[in-house]
Amino acid sequence: MAHMSVQELSSETSRQRSILLVFAGLILTMLLASLDQTIFSTALPTIVGELNGVDRMLWVITIYILASTIMLPIYGKMGDIVGRKGLFLAAISLFIIGSIVGGFAQDMDWLIAGRGIQGLGGGGLMVLSQAIIADVVPARERGKYMGIMGGVFAISSVAGPLLGGWFTEEITWRWCLWMNIPLGIAALVAAIFFLHLSPVESKKPKIDIAGMLLLAIASTALVLLTTWGGTTYAWTSSLILSLIAVTVLAGVVFVVVERRAQAPIMSMHLFAQSNFILTTIAGLIIGVAMFGALAYLPTFLQMVTGANATQAGLLMIPMMGGVLLTSIGSGALVSKTGRYKWYPVVGTFIVAGALALLSTMNAQLPVWIICSYLALMGIGLGLGMQILVLIVQNTFPLAEVGMATASNNYFRQIGASIGTAVVGSVFVTNLGNLLTERLPQAAGMNAGSENSLTPGAVRALPEPIRNIIVGAYSDSLTPVFLYMVPLVLLAAVILIFLKEKPLATTLDRGREALESAEIGAAPSAPETVDFSKGHTDNKVPDNEESKIPKHRANSENAL
């Protein structure tokens, strides 16, 4: 290995410092978005009680999911067209504005409006952070950064509920929203001063208005039917059937429109790449399993183990530790070795095993064994989540990274909505049937309906009745975990067919490949930015010959 000159060493040190400053801002932004998804889980009962809106509690969560899901592909595509920095600043600003509006809410409508504005910004925080790291770090180095990003989600999954409970009990629930203001301002400052991306060349940006509207309609119908189906409305009700019809119809028309659009928001040629199809299907399935399980595990822990809300949050720490360990560890190994295929495969098999073990839980099982099952699930999730995003990004040129990343995230988000809805519907149906079957009418009168059974109320019941209810909760939820096992095993098998393409060691910033793909022309010879040498090099590295077409570089340095 040739020794680096003093000038090259200084340049490399400066580059690493610049990347770390950018990365710190991205981590702060992702922390904002991921905390916001979990912090309301413990605070919401108090919030809706204070604002007198228990009947609309679901909308506080639903409106955020809906707005962020719709905005995911829009931020991804627009970032490719007009550049990501301006959109990133706009997304953070919207998130802060939504937090201010919601934090000062005096009624439920006000709070729901604030959460909707937050969602409009939140959809960009995640996908733009992932795309920006692809702008400044070559794929070969990106694994270690993506691994840390995965760790942020793990921390938020535990820190969010704990913070929500603490704010609610000790200060005021409004700090669940106001907390985002100083954090958001810090993220804005970091982005303004440290985020320097190469300019995007686009004479007249083509906006796919029809595609955006159709995707918004399909997403809205799908999120609403998964939210309402089986709970608020029966699956066979006219409203739910109408939403299913709208989802299918809008989806079909969307595909037709995208095939003809000049600059589609979700280009159909993404699906011509087998790696994109495989990672997207697997991501959707993992979203179903992960969010379906996580949505009801805290309830299970409170009901069955007798833990309060804070203790239930602490019992999730083993899973957080597992995700943190394997997400950061696998990311570092990918950067070191350049090999990545088997991490998500092995991880998905581990998740399937963990779900099978979770299906054996009962009220008599020691808590430490439950925690070990959760740790195993965390280990599996950490091995796969961020690696799948890296595989997607490595499949396409940088001019399409935003669209590809957003599309992959979009389907995972859809999977999360479906998983939460299906698990919730099956769980509620099972619980109602088991309580009716096992609880004598006299006991039922003392205990109240299943809708009023809070963890505190159950703990206060006489032991014979409490044992029946706890057993019903356990027997209602644990089979659902077993139902997911074949689905997750299918995802693991699908991932076996991934093609392990060499990870790019250079950043390639041009747009000719995207334009060539649109008009069917061959791309021009690339000029790449090779950070390993610290200078521009017109030669394609030997290990990159088999990769996707490169573009001509716009800038010698991204930072």
C-alpha cells in the first residue's frame, strides 16, 4: 500500500471531520423523527383526557402516519430533482412548526392539526437523512454510518415511551412536542453550516403531479382501511370495502401513469432490478412483523407481568440492546469487508425464531426469559434493517438514490400500517371471544367490558378474575406471533436470492445515467470522486466494472 503524502493525509482528515459534522446533524434529525413515533405511547391517555377527546385518540397517531407516508416518495424524488439540502431544511422547519402548534393545543382538532404538520415534515426527515449520507459517503464506507442510524431507532423505541411518561407525570405532556423545538433548531443550524452538497443540474424540473396525487389517494385509503378495519368498522362494512376498492383502483392507475410519466415519482424501472424487488418485499414483510409485534408487546407486558407503563418500557431494553449491538456491529463489518448479503438473511431467520419463542409466552413464564426472547428479536432486526437500505442504494446511481430509498421506505411503512392493523384486529377479536367464553357473567359484571380493562384495573381485581383476564390476554396475543413466523421465513428465503454486487468505493454525482435511462441512450463515460485517493479520477475501479452506469461528476468534493 502506497504511503499517503502529508497533503493527502490532511485532505483525508479534513474530509472525515466534515463527514462527522454532517453525520451528527443527520443523527439529531433522525432522533427527532424516531422519538416522535414512540413518545406518545405513554402520554396519549393523559393528553386525550385533558383535551376531552378520547373518541378521537386514534387520529393523533393516524394523521402523523398518513402525512409522513404520503410525503416519503415526494421528498425522495424531489430531492433527486432539485437537491436535498433545501428540502431537508424545509422538512425540519415543518416538523418544528407542527411541534409548536401541537404543543399549544387547547382541543383535539388543534392537536391533530399540529400532528399533521409534523407528519408533513417527518416524512422527509428519515428518507432525506438516508439519502444525504449516500451523497457524502461511498457505499463501501456507508455501512458503519447506516448501522449507527439503525441504533438511533433502537434507542428511541425505549427512550420515547420513558420520556413520554416522565414528561406527562413530572412536567406536562406538552414537552413531548416542545422538546422538538430546541432539537430541531440545532438540526437546522447543523444542516445550514455543515451540509454542503454538490449542486443538482436541472434546467426545468419535471414534477409528476398526477403520480403524487394518485399515490396520496392510494396511501390515504390504505392507511385508513388498516386503521379502521376490524376495530372501528367491520371488515365487511361498506366503508372498508369502498376503501379497499379505492386503494386498488388508485394503485392500478398510478402504475399506468408512472409508466408514461417523464419524471415519475416512483419509476417503474426500479422494479426491473431484482435486488430492489427482493429487498422491498422483505422490508414490507419485516415491517408487518416488527411493528405488528412491537405495537402490542408493551400491553402484553403490563397485563401479564403486572408491570406499570415505565417498567414495561424498561423491559424492552434487551431488544434495544440487541438492535444496537448488531446494527452497529454488522455495519462496521460491512464497511471493513465489503460483504453484506448474509447479514439480512441470517437476521430474518433469527427474527422468525424469536417470534416462534414469543408465541410460547404465558403468564407463568419468568420475566427474564421473556426479555431474552426480546433480545433475540433485537439481534435479528439489527442485522437486517439498515443493510437492506444500503443494498437498495448500491443498486442505483446517485441521481436516483432519493427515489429508490424513499420507495423502499414507503413499502416498509405500508407494511408497518398493515401489521399493526391486522395484529390489532386479530388480538381484539380473540380477546373478546376468550373473555366471553371464560369469564362468568357475574365476574364479567364486576370486571367490566374488555374495552375498560386497564392494567391498573386488572391488578385491582380479585385474584381468580385477574388470572382469567391475564390468561385471556396472553392466549389472545401469543398465537398472532406464531402466525407471523411463516411470513418472516418467506422473507428470509427471498433474501437468499439477493445478488451481492460490489459496494461502490467512489461517489458518482452526475445525472447522465438517469437521463439516458429515460431516453434509452447509453450513458457517457464516468468521472468519479474517489475519496480513497483524495482526487478526481476518470478511471472506473476494477471492482466496479460490473456495477450500474456511472455519471460524470459535478464536483470534485461533496463536502
